[in-house]
Amino acid sequence: MRIAIDLGGTNVRVATVLSDGSFGRILSEPCLSSGSEEEVLGQLYRLIDALFCPEVDGIGIGVPSVVDTDRGIVYNVVGIPSWKEVYLKDKLEARYHIPAEVDNDCNCFALGVTRFGKDGPHKEAFCVTLGTGVGGSLVIDGHLYRGRNAGAGEIGSIPYLDKDYEYYCSSRFFVGKGTTGKDVAVAAAGGDPSALAVMDEFGGHMGKLVQMIMFAYDPSVIILGGSIAKAFSLYSEPMWRMIREFPYPKSVENLNLFATDLDNPGILGAALLCGNL
């Protein structure tokens, strides 16, 4: 049994994950993101303590930050200003006396969704999380390619138009329109013409994002996740319209692209950081 953690600036979720990939208990509460380093750690310890038992043989945690995965150090955690440089692996292992592993949250998503998601497992895939930001992770031969600081595949920061892909392919796009992705999705699902137009524009930007991924990585599988991926049906048609402008039709023909419906893939991936379940 593993304890797996999805730590974010908004919420922290801690779960027990069994050997078959099923969940035992899941605890979730708003993160004390404005607190000190020790206050956030204290919240994390309290949630882990509530689930810890002798059967737990490892702890895995995904964090929205640059990560030294060898040493388990997280730097400049997004949404938690006090976490500038936290030796998280050392702290967890000193407290619980079992192996602990730390990785970027999108990398955890990629591990979980390629192992347990639709038509899986996938040995090669590029995985994209769409929400407050845009994250990307590359899986090669069943293993993550992390880069030096677990930052490989961070496509959201690549310049695009007058800003970057994250601005046009995350919730920031909808905020720039004076609304939210959730509100636009609800209105578009109800047939509202202006909301459908916003989704059409968003789908075009998503198509450009996919084209960039294809140029850079030429993956056979692209998997979308995150809150905005839940509205995939509302922007998939304009997205594919743009993807079909890619100059290599065979690559488009062979591309398997879908939005995952897997529950809690980031938590599942965090459980896999310590090795197969």
C-alpha cells in the first residue's frame, strides 16, 4: 500500500492506493497556501498521519514546481509562496521512516494516465494538463523523460503569438475574455452562440499547441487531462480542424489524441513514484 499526495496551491489531497491501483481512503482540504513553510508541512503531516499504517511501504507526492527528483527538493512551488526550497524527501523519510519520492505534478499525471488510463498501458505518450496553467510530460518506453529539473516538456512557457501557449490554452484564456472556463463550457453546452464562438477560438489555439507537440516530439499518443479537458467535446472539432493543417498528413492520420476520463490520475502516478504497485 502507498500513500500518494497531490499538493497544489488550492487543494491538497492525500490517499491510500492499493496494489491493484484502487483507492482506499482519500482526504482533501484547501491548502494552507499562504502559510509558512512549516505550516504547510504541518498540514501535510496531519493528513498523512490520518492514513498512515504499518502496511504503507512508500510515499509519493506530486508538486507544481521544479523538482530535483534525485534529492527530492522542490523549488518555488506554484501557489505556495513560502516553499522556495524544501527538502521534502528528507523531511518525509525522517518522519515516517519509509521511502518517499517527489516529482512534478504533471509528471505524476503522466505516470498515472499512461499506466491506468484508456486503452493503456501506453509505453509512449505526450501528456498535457489543462487548468490554471498548461503542463506537459513525455513518456518514452514506459518511463518519464524528466530533464535535469523535472522540467522537460513544459510546453506552456513556449512563446506563442504575443504571449505563450499557457495564456491561450489554459484558464487564463477565458479570464482574458472576462469569464471562466466553467461558465463558458456551461453556456456552450446550452447552445449559446457567443460561448460557442469562444470555444471555437480556444480549440484553434489548442490545435496549434498540438501541432507544436507534433513538430517537437512526433508522439503516437497525446493525452489531455485537467479541468479544461472535461469540456473536450466543446472544442475538439475546431482543434482537429487546425491539427489537420499540419504539413505531414501521415502523422495526423496516426495520431491517437484523447481526453482522459480517469479519476485522480495524478494521485495514481504519485503512488507509482516508489515503483510498481
